[in-house]
Amino acid sequence: MNVLFNLPSRENALFRDEIDKTIKDVLDSGYYLLGAHVKAFEQEFADYCSVQHCVSVGNGTDALEIALRALGVRRGDEVITVANAGCYATTACNLIGAVPVYVDVSESDLLLDINKVNAAASPITRCVVATHLYGQAVDVPALRDALDQAGHSDVTILEDCAQAHGAMMHGRMVGGLGDVATFSFYPTKNLGALGDGGAIVSNNEQTAQTCMQLRQYGWQGKYESTLPLGRNSRLDELQAAILRVKLKALPTLNARRQQAAAYLQQHCHGIVEVVTHASPAYVGHLFVVRHPQRQLIRDELAYHGIATDIHYPVLDTDQPAMQMQPFRSMGLDRSIAATAEIFSLPCYAGITDDELEHIGKVFDLYIAKMV
Ligand SMILES: *Cc1c(COP(=O)(O)O)cnc(C)c1O
């Protein structure tokens, strides 16, 4: 049996009729950008995240860049983040000319270690990007407390929720825990479009208003550009209409991911170390494990038809492009050690019980005897 790493087409097949119908609606409506579907989706997604405002944009990286600018991050300012989260926040910083300052992660979940943030802060720190990596949630209220207690009340928090649509922390949805939050609707995300898409959510009206202007030429009104550094980054009507269909099913899709992750966790237990543990703060975006003999295990899984991947194989600090950019990094021992050992198993809403059982069997019968 072959188990592919991810197959968003399976998930989209569940909504085939509704998607066909809504695409036809958009065609009939004659509105392609910033029309009724975008407006309705922004309202529905804000409600889902329990926040006041949602501004949809072209993708998750634009969302990061625009949200950082809306928080007042400028060239030369420092932004604290982690180095193991795929370089997206770093890319946004590079576009602004802001300087990423990397802190290490917690051993248990490989998320931003909030105890390391204050030591990294400087007088030019403007923001902390807390990435809810793998579908797990950073304890943002605890991060806020830590910053405040150290006298850093002026440092803002941006939640990168691109892997964590629907994750809960202290009974609250991610997205409303910091000053602003960003999402991606790339097809393999927990809420995925049939192409690119992104959103920024916030409870701060001014922040949302600035994002709305920055996504469209800096316009305050039609042809009236009042903010510099605006650009064009819009979610289109077709993607918004499709996302509206899938948003209704997001709790079900996340539940299936969590169920798949729980099954995998049972079969990995005692064989490889599980990074992503079951909890309401984990929506199963990726199921990540680690082992010193990663390559041996991945090869055996591949022999049995099971695809795996590494999230992520290179720290931001080691990316060739970053050798030409300014950054600071604190001690990253745990990030470095994890990068050499982590790998991800197939875990997505469209995975079948048969596929999960096959992975479970291969762990029980083969991997357990090898390592
Ligand atoms: C996918 C992702 C992004 C970027 O989203 P795009 O829509 O691909 O630009 C940003 N941050 C994280 C953590 C992601 O996983």
C-alpha cells in the first residue's frame, strides 16, 4: 500500500457539489474581487476566531508582512521569533528590512520558548512573532505576562496561525490572543483554498484599518492613496466562496486530523519520540516525531510505501539567502538538535483508516524491532 504525505484533493472531493455550485454563483454574479463572498468570508472567519476584524489577503506571507507593517515594524527594527518554522516570518522581515532575532524552542513541543524572549529583547525590539507550529499553540497569554513583567509592554505579539486554524489555548481560539494574527489558506493547511489565500485578524480597529489599506495600494478610498508602502494583495471571490464552504466543515476536518494524530501517537509510543501531543491546543496540522536514527526509519517507511517529510530541514539561520541579510541569534542548541532528528508522518483530513492502520502495522512490526 502507498500512503502519500498529503492529498488535499481527497478533502476537496468531499465538498465537490457545494464547490461546483459556489463557483457557478461567482461566475453568475460577475464580481471577482472584494465582492460579497470576500465580505461574508471575512465576517464568518472573524466570528470563527472570536475576533472583531478580519482582512483577507493574497497569501500567508503577505499577511505576515502587512501585519508587521501595521504594527509599526520598520527597517532596522528587531522582531523576535524562532528559526525552525520554515522561514516565513523571516521572509516578511527581509521584505521590510527588519532584523529577525532568533530564540530557542522548548524541548517538549519545539515551539518558541517564552522564557528565552526577554533576554533577546533590546530597545529596538518591536514585535514577537509567535508561530503556532505544527498545529500546536504557543501560550500567548503567558508570553504577554512575561514581556510585561520585564518592562516590555510596548513589544507587540503577532500570532502566525498558518498551521493552527482552530487550535485552542486556555479555552480561547488562537488568532485573538495577541495584537494581530495571520493565516494562510494554502491548499494543505487546515483550512485550504484551491490556490493561494491568506488573512489577518485583530481586535484592534486601527490595525485592521491599516491592513485593509496596505492590501490595496494604500488607498483610503478609491484612487486616494494615503498610506505609503501599500501594494496589491487580495483574496479573490472564487477562493473566498470556496473557503466559505470549507469553513463550515473546519471543526469536522480538524477532528479528523486530531483522530489520525491520536492513532499515530499510540503506534509511535516507545518507538520514536512524539513531538506533537494530543490536546485542544493541537489541531493536527502535522504529526511530528523525532529519533537519532531518522534516515534509517524514513528509509524503512519508504520501503513500505509510506511517505514522510521534514518540517523543516534547514534552520532560518542556515539558509543561504540569510547569509546576505542581517539577523541576530541567541543560543539555538535545541533547535539545531531537533532539526537533525525530526520527521513528519502523513496526517491530514483525507487520510483513510486503512492507510493509518498500514502505518501503525509498519511501526509495530518493523520499526519497533529496528531502533
Ligand atoms: C504556510 C505558512 C506560511 C505562509 O503561507 P503562504 O500562504 O504559503 O504564503 C506562513 N507561516 C507558516 C507557519 C506557514 O506554515
